[in-house]
Amino acid sequence: MDPKLGGMAASLLAVLLLLEAGMFSSHSLPPALLEKVFQYIDLHQDEFVQTLKEWVAIESDSVQPVPRFRQELFRMMAVAADTLQRLGARVTSVDMGSQQLPDGQSLPIPPVILAELGNDPTKGTVCFYGHLDVQPADQGDGWLTDPYVLTEVDGKLYGRGATDNKGPVLAWINAVSAFRALEQDLPVNIKFIIEGMEEAGSVALEELVEKEKNRFFSGVDYIVISDNLWISQRKPAITYGTRGNSYFTVEVKCRDQDFHSGTFGGILHEPMADLVALLGSLVDSSGHILVPGIYDEVAPLTEEEINTYKAIHLDLEEYRNSSRVEKFLFDTKEEILMHLWRYPSLSIHGIEGAFDEPGAKTVIPGQVIGKFSIRLVPHMNVSVVEKQVTRHLEDVFSKRNSSNKMVVSMTLGLHPWIANINDTQYLAAKRAIRTVFGTEPDMIRDGSTIPIAKMFQEIVHKSVVLIPLGAVDDGEHSQNEKINRWNYIEGTKLFAAFFLEMAQLH
């Protein structure tokens, strides 16, 4: 069957099933409009894929600080601004100044787009955040296709940025365009904040949000982010929390130069031996963090939360096989999800200054730096964790009676984020997912850190929801990144249904 006809049939069936189930009650969505919007999206899906292809072709890499990629970033932001203007949005491209690099070089920061569609005071206002920069990609690194040429294979759209984050940004825009093309009023006022430096730490974005909180954000009721993935290949999800991150270095130094082990071995407190002991004191073989007090502020586990984990579909065997891991630390779905999302973890990342080349070099490093991080969860506090870690390492080091010098530094501190899943926009997102996918979503957290969610919640003081569109195997940041055509097109319908659901709240 033609995929367009198949999509139209599925859309019509979904609407008929909803009618038959009596879901279009006093709070329900208008079925005729819903059907028209869904049919429009199905009929124009090839155009939506073509636009994604044009956007993926722009090498908007923000990580590599070279002028060519910065020019591409500026081009990407200009294309997005033009797309929004053609939809009728009022668009402001905010000059973000320049970025000073460690080598003294200065590069311009791409503008942040602030766009507005509609200002009806009787309607709710939803603000969508997205980013259009990408991680580095090179076909020689293991890509099966050119990363900047969107390539469809078996319904999978391969290309850098396809799922992170150009596809979801375009899905939102596509949903808006469907209402515009059908000459229907937008159900809600819509605002966009789109940046081009997320992969490089969202340079200068926090200052802009703070500056605009009483202007651009003053009328915003809800904030939506779509910058992560489902935990399944086929079942949609809503994300209501992310872990924070505190990154540490611990330096042990005897002198600036290395030593010959034949000349000095046996008469020194060796920095590497001190460092290995320090790193080995942080976490045990079961993953339990050994820093005293580290678990004191972790939010208690509730019965409601346990039931949330039980409801999530996760095939452990499939998850283990796809991860290519022989055995996890835990045996049950609930334990694995809890230790990914709601308990802290400590990971050791590397040692700077050690000999790591092939061969047998008999050297004693004179100075080494260990690197590790702790993923934080509610209600852990970054500054408290910093004190606990520093105190622990100082205590371990003092017991070694080493003559070396040790310095502990926290180089990054990002707080965890969690939302109230009973907020109205979470309930609206659930209903929209039921309408489009015919199933309840997985209510998930993300084990990584999405600082923008916490930033919006703290500065703008509005409800933030993460509505991912990508499947768990999309490979964001890695080789052969993709988004499924099905996720992209059904995700566009999801956003359209979400607009209508949000309108019901006002």
C-alpha cells in the first residue's frame, strides 16, 4: 500500500475508534478538524521529509570551533527564521555576541530565534524550545551514508541532526503549518525559542532567558522541549525528570617531571598509586557510592513511583542485547530504571598524565589527574555534594601519609530536574498521545542531564514538559543517527493534537 494512503487510513481509523469509544465528550477534541489535520499531514509527509533533508544538509556543528562551521550555523538559523516568517510569525534574531576560546580565538555566536504566532488573550500560550546545532559527524568515523545527506532506508531517515534536534523542531513547525494550510486558527498562541549552541553548552542562553523573562516569556503558560528519546522503539513516552551532574578532577602531584622507575622506583610516594587508591575509594563493585552522606538527600521512594516503573514497557533481554552488555548490576526492570533515573551514579572517566600508548614505557608519572562525575538526583544539592566528595578524598589521602600534594576540584555542577506529572500540560500530552498512538505513554525520566529544563523552570517559573519523538535506537550523537519516518510524521500529528488539547485548558 502507498504509505500516504496507509497513513490516511490509520488516521481515519484512529478518529473513528475515538468516536466509537465516546472519548469526544465535553472535554474532547473536535473530530472533524482532527481528521482534516491528520489527513493533511499524511498527504504532505514527503514535503516534510524533504524539508528535513534540506536542514540536515546544513553542517551546523557547534562543537568544533572553526569559522566554516560557524558560518553554517548562521545559515541554519537564517533558514529557520525565514521558515517561521513564512508561517506568519513575528521573528527576532537576537545577536548573542562572540565566544572567547581558550587559544585566544574569538568566534561569533549564532543568533537565538525568538518567534511568536498569535497573541489572543483568551488562548493559552505554549513556548517550544529547540536547537539546530549538531554534534560532529564524518563518514570516515563509521557512518554508512554521508551524515549530511538525509538517506531513507526501510523507513529510517539517516542523517546528523535527524533526531537531535532538527526533526522534532520541524515536527512542531509542520504541525503549525498544517493549521495554517487548512486556514484554521491556531488553537493556542505559540512562541519559539530556538538556539544554535546547545551541543556546546548553550553559550549565553541563560543570560538571554533571564533578560527576557518579563518580556518574551511574560505571557507564556507552558514550555515544551522535545530533545530526548523514548525508552522503547515503538511506545511513546513523556519525560518528567533528568539527573544533574557534578564533574570532578583530583590531581596528585610530586613534581612537574616524570621519573624513571629504575632510578626512583621504591623510594617515592608515587602519584599514580595515590590516585588509584583515591579513585578506588569512590564506588564499590555493586555501583554503590562510598562517599559518606551522599545518599542522605535522595528523595524517598514512594508507592506511586514504584507503580510508574512497573507500568513501563522494557524488554530486559532486548535492552541487554542492543546494549551489547553481558550482565547489568541489577536483574529486574524496576531496579535498572531506578538506578538509571532516581538514584545517583558515580562514573570514573580517565586519568590525565598517565602513559597510555602501546608499548612498555617504564615511567613513573610525576603528576596525574583523575576525572570522575556523579549524576545527581532530587533532592541532592551540588554544593553539598562538592563538600562531601572533597572531605572524603582528603580523608582517604591523609591516611596514606603521602608526601605528594592533592587538589580536588569540581569543574561542572548541574542540578537535577523533576516536574509534577499531574500538571495540566502533562495530562494534555497524555491525552494527545492516546489520540495519535492509541496507547498510554511511558512516564520516564532521563538518566542524563538536560540543563535547559531546569533553567526554564527556575527562571521563567512555568511548567516544563519533555515530549520526545525519537525511538530508543535513534543513536543521537553517534554514527548513523536517524529518525524513523513514522516517528517524524506521527510526532507531527502528536504536536497538532497537543495544540488542541492545550486549547481545552482555556
